[in-house]
Amino acid sequence: MSSSCATLPHRVRIEWRNSNKFSPAIKVHPYRNRCGLSRRDFATKGIVAAGASVMSSTLVSQPAQGLERLPFKNDGYKFWTWRGHKIHYVEEGEGFPIVLIHGFGASAFHWRYNIPELAKKYKVYAVDLLGFGWSEKALVDYDALVWRDQVADFLKEIVKEPTILVGNSLGGFTALVAAEAMPQQVVGIALLNSAGQFGSPDDATTETEESTVQKFILKPLKEIFQRVALGFLFWQAKQPARVESVLKSVYKNTSNVDDYLIQSITKPADDPNAGEVYYRLMTRFMSNQRKYTLDSVLSKLSCPLLLVWGDLDPWVGPAKAIRIKEFYPNTTIVNLQAGHCPHDEVPELVNKALVDWLSTLPSTYTASQTV
């Protein structure tokens, strides 16, 4: 299938925006727009929706015809031991390295239509974050720094050379904080409907001293209620029929909702520790994510930034991409008529956007060989 916009009527609009090119003002779609995803969004939509797009548009996408798809392997691809934990990743191709980081609830397999195509020119890695996919469901305290450290060590121990990071949703913010930690190795970042929010870390509510009643009565009761409620939500969300139903409601191209995609979500959720990991994510990570803001992270970066944005995303719409560019001028924006996960919904367009952007970077960064 051609990736030309002319061959895709009524499907997608692409607009390139950077400091050297002019394009008409972006049309902001009338969907709910927030700079970050709330804990309620993640909890009520379960393990599926945060790893899949949610669309309100009546536009119907065409199937990803003619694209090679990463073969589904029940036992995963490759594994790496990090701090005593088993981490899953995919590695394909030769050339300049690109590291793909999935969103909340998803896995490396969510890049199934991107890995084979990008691997024709680059060495592509897709890593499962700790607690997700085929990686270990470790019982640790999850916050942005856990995944930052995981990705940073992955770059040092596995990739071992200058790299481009690509992240969707939660994976986007993970890419940003990892780049801040590894400025000499990360030479560019691409964000697809990234999580993260603007604001000062000082805005976070400070903890006050707990009273005896709060510590020994109210807090335990709150935890019991949270465990019951979140336990039910997790059990409901991981049922195959429920996963299929939710995916078909959020993918306009339902031909992409196949048994492989469903299994890539339900299999990790069957791990004995998956429920506890979900509880910790909902009650700990989601409540303290505001300590790490886009302002503080972007102010410490200097590498080129690409935003590939699904404008129909009801969680983090195009207004957020505009605000990122205003704050960080070394940014190029590609707008797509897609939802929260454009890489799986319109993969041929995302692949083209990534390759085109990579070709504009200094050759000393991305000297690659074609396979």
C-alpha cells in the first residue's frame, strides 16, 4: 500500500510543523483534552484501553494491507536480566538503533506493524517495561523512575550506542525521562500521544503527619476498599471477550483486532502477580506521577523532538502537542486522523513519519545501512 496521502482519501491528514516550515493553523478537535491521563481513566478502562486508541470519530480506517507484521511468539523473543528481573524485548534489523517503548497495559507486540518496516533501514528494539507484557510482574514500588532506570540501563547494556527513543503514551514520558538521564546516548525522541503533564513539581500535595485514626483505621479501610474495587476491575478487564469488545469499540479498523493482539494483552494478565502489579500501579504510580512534569524534563533536553499525534485522541489531544512545541521549539509535529495509538491504527503513516524525520537529522546521528 502506498503511504501517500493522496491514496488515502477521508482517512488522514498529515501536517509537518517545525521551525523551518509553515503550515496553516491546526484544527483542534472538540474532544476532552488533558495534559495527563487521570487515575480514573486508567482504572475504569482497565488493562486494555490505555494500550489502545479511543476514538469518537466516524472516520473508518482501511486495514494495514501490505505491511509485514511481527510474528506472534507465545513465549516471547529475547530476555535480559535487569536488577534480578526478567525483561522481554524484540530486536530486529541492522543499522542505527531505534528503541520503541509501549504504553500502559501494552507490550512490545503493540509495535507489530512498525518493527518489520523500520528494521529494513534501522536496528529496532522494542522493550517491555517492568510489570507489562512478557517482562516480569515484579512486586516493586512503581513510579516513573523505575522505568527510566530500566530504559537507561537497557541503552547502556544492550544497545550500547547513540539511539533514538520512540514512545507511546506512558512509553513517551518514559522516553523523555530516560533521555534526560542519558543525554549523551539519546540523540532524538519521537512521542506518540505521550503521557505526562505540565506544571511545577512543587504543585504536588505535600504529605502531612498522619493522626492515629488516619494511620490505623482510615488508611487500612481505604486500602481494603481499593483492593476490592480494583481487583474486580482487573478481573473484568482481562477477560478475553471483554478485551475483544473494548478493542473493537476503539479500533475503527477492526481487522487489526485479531487473536494475536488479544492474546498479547490477556496472556501477561494471567500472571499470578499481575493483579498486585495493577493495584500498585493504580494506587502508587498514578498518584505520584505529577511529581515529574513535562516542564522539568523538557527544560533539560537539547535533542530533536518529533510528535506524531493522533488528533482524535480524547485523552491527550492536539492541543497538548502544540503546547509541547511552544515550550520546546526544537520540535516537529505530524498530525494524524487517529486515536491514542496511531502506530497500530495507521502504522504505514507512522512508519513514514518516523523515517522521514530520521532522514532530516544530522548524518552523524543516524548513519544507517539498508538491509
